[in-house]
Amino acid sequence: MTQMANTPKPPYYAVIFTSLASEIDDSYVETSNQMLALAQQMSGYLGVESARQDLGITVSYWRDLESIKQWKNHKEHLAAQQIGKQKWYSSYAVRIAKVERDYEF
Amino acid sequence: MTQMANTPKPPYYAVIFTSLASEIDDSYVETSNQMLALAQQMSGYLGVESARQDLGITVSYWRDLESIKQWKNHKEHLAAQQIGKQKWYSSYAVRIAKVERDYEF
């Protein structure tokens, strides 16, 4: 996830997931990788960008709100979200945003 | 910048700045801190979240498109953007997105 996402022309959607971790262990890394692989198979998935220092930021890009909803409610993803609340994250925020314009250098 | 942003109820705007750095030196850190301090003084500024591993992601939050425009065109910020292109970044992307909903844990 050290690459920049190659997204289409706007409009499309971004899910901005910001988190403070309480415990980053092997199971976190493993599950993160599994969720990334799963997300990539979802209809409407456009890309992801991620970095963590103390704060973790993962931005995933989606075609529309419907594809975001389907990913949020994916069975394995729901299970991972549950473990996230119980174990890995002390706090997090999710913001769903419509990308209206973009530019690159 | 290791804190999560305390943003108001949507709608508001997010500027998602993703970058690959070619050279992170003292002047980069100094300018980043200066720009953060400046941004916080701008009308419409709502918060910022930032993390860098290989990929750098900074998400700043704004009241509306007008406040984003004013920050983009701020004289000292324009100068920093110029140095960024010349020196610090090998590539970057800027996405301007309207946050429609959010939730926290």
C-alpha cells in the first residue's frame, strides 16, 4: 500500500478512515492484508492509499455509495471491524466524501 | 499532527493530499510545521490529520470550497507548493471531496 491510487475522473467517493491504534500485532497486519485483498475484489473498488505513524490513515476510493455500503457489510469485513473495536483501535473515525475534483503532479 | 481531527457535523470539505517524497530534509519538516500553523489561522479551517510511511497522506478539513481556495492561494503556501514540486515530492495528488457523513468509535 505504498503506492498512490490511480483513480478515474471525478466524481467518485473516498472513505477516509483515521485511527489510533492500541495494539498493532501480527493478527492486525494479517487481517489488514486480507481486507485489502478482499476490497480489491469488490465491485466499485477504485483504489486505496494508506500510511501509519502514530495516527493511521487509510483512504479507499469507490465508484458510488452503494459499493461502499456493500463493502461495509461484507461478512468477513464485519468480523474484522468487530475485532478492530475490541482489540486494535483505541479510537477511529470514518468519513464518507464525494471527490469533486482532483489534480496531480 | 498525531491527533484525530475534531470536525463538525457534515457537510464540510476534505482535501486529501497524497505524496511520494523524493527528499525529506530539515527544511521540509520546518516548512510543514509553518504551513500547519498558517492553515490553522485561515478562516474555514476545521482540522488536519497526517501520517507518512513511504506514502504521505495529509487530510485537511475545511468549511467550504471558498476557504480551500483561499488557503491554496495564500502567498506563503504558494511558495511552499513551488518548493514541494522542485525538491520534496516526486509525485503527489490532491483530491477535493465533500464529506457527506461520518461516524466515530
